[in-house]
Amino acid sequence: MKAQLFELRHTTTYDYHAPVTLSHHLLRLSPRRLPRQVRLEHRLETEPAAAGISQRTDYFGNDVAFLTIEGAHRRLCVSSHSRVAVRPAFIPDPLETPEWESVVGACRSDRSSAVLDAIEFTYASPAIPLEPEFARYAALSFTPRRSVLEAARELTSRIHTDFQFDTTATTVSTPPREVLKHRRGVCQDFAHFQIACLRSIGLPARYVSGYLETIPPPGQPRLVGADASHAWVSLFCPGIGWIDLDPTNDCLPSMRHITVAWGRDYSDVSPIRGVLLGGQEHVLTVAVDVVPLAPVELPILASPFGIE
């Protein structure tokens, strides 16, 4: 089966107002290995050079790098370079998915390993509370005995229509209730809000971070560094698995979405998190490029050791 090949470049630069003498950073920048997503290459570069880099896998199966920067510096630049092949996602017919109430019921009674793994995504998390107002918003789509994907797809469309994309309206810590109140935000906010709605009616939903291939308007060139990290939602359906939903773009992600990490909310998957000695305030600059290359045959590239 043909797969789309992408080259990814993600550069994060910190300009500090005062020298930093020592810093430690956790990075979640390596695309996940999945049955439909093959990571062919990934490397990290830092300036200044890291004194040490170690790798591990976190609780959710995301690849994490831990790096240490020693010596006084006023600027830190972290560059992630990846090459990934992505094939189409399996998207079931919404009307053939089970009624949403049965999914809630399965999460209460089914003891299969897949359902047990999904149950933890029905609870509140650090950035996503469970509240009646979220359940009321969801209830307009989740009417009695409606198929779960049909209802979730409508909820995705309603968020896309009801909320305005506004990069100045929120911060990384804006809670979902404020997003609902002002109906403005960015992909992180819309994903948090949709997850809050789904969990508040008992459905398992997780936060997914990654990249989205953006297409410039006709006649205009692709701008280097103009892409960005992206966030969307994944809903669990017994017997089918996890189904991705993107409220920012009103779609079910497939070949243009590249998965990097998932967790309960943004706090589990932030691309870079660090502890500094010195530095005081800083200016952050992020540049992302998602460059499509020639399609490839995924089975030729796939390795039995490279797919989860």
C-alpha cells in the first residue's frame, strides 16, 4: 500500500535575558512508531552541544529524550529532524459503530486488556476537569442510542463551527471552561474541550500531539518554518480501537496528520520542558516544516522491529 513520506523539521530557540549556567530538558519530539506510521529517521541537534542525551519510553509509550546543557549560554537551539511514512487510517462507517451508551457501559464492565487500558482516559486529568456544562454541550450530539462515531463526528463539527481560531485568546494553561465561555482558542484548546465533553459523559478520549501538513493557497509558495505543532483527539471504541478526530479542521485525521505523542492532556506530551539555573525571562521562537516527499510502498520500508 502506498504511504506518504514526510520530512519533518522542528526547531525551538530560547533567547535568555541573562546567562543560563545549567539546564535540563525533557523532549517529546520523536514521531511514534505505529502500524500505519513508520519512523525511518530521527535525530536531535542542539546548540550549544548537549553534555549528555539519554533516551527512554514514558508511561504512555512515547519516546522521551533527556538532555543536559552545561556552560554559560544566552541562547539554546534544539532541532529535531525526522523522516516518517504514513499510510491511510482505517475510518469505519459511523453508522456501523456501536451506540455510545454501550461504549460507556463497556468501560464499566468489560475487563479486556484494550478496554482496561482505555478506562484511565475517562477520568479528569491535570488540564481537563469533568463538569456538567461539558456534558450538556456534548448531549446535543450524543442523543439516545446514537452511534458513537456519528455523534462524535457531529460534536467535532459543532466545535469547529462554534469556536473561533484565535492565537491571542488563550495561553498554554487556559482551562476548558474559559474556552467554552469565550468560544475562542487554538488546537490545544479545542482538543482539551472536546476531550472534556467526551469524558464528562463517560467516553474514553485522549490527547494527541503531532504535526499537520499544511497546504499554501493556490499560487503561493510554501513558507519555510510556517507550519506548527498540532493537537487533536482520539476516541476509544471497543472492537475497533482508537479513532482520531480533529476539531480544529473538522476532519478525521489520516495521511496528513503525523503522530508524535499521546497522553491524558497537553501536560503529558509537551514537546520541550526544562529546568534552568539562571536565565530569568526568555523569548521563545518555534519553526516547524512538514515537507511531503514522494509516496512510497510502506511494506517495503516496514520492519518487524519498527512497528508498535
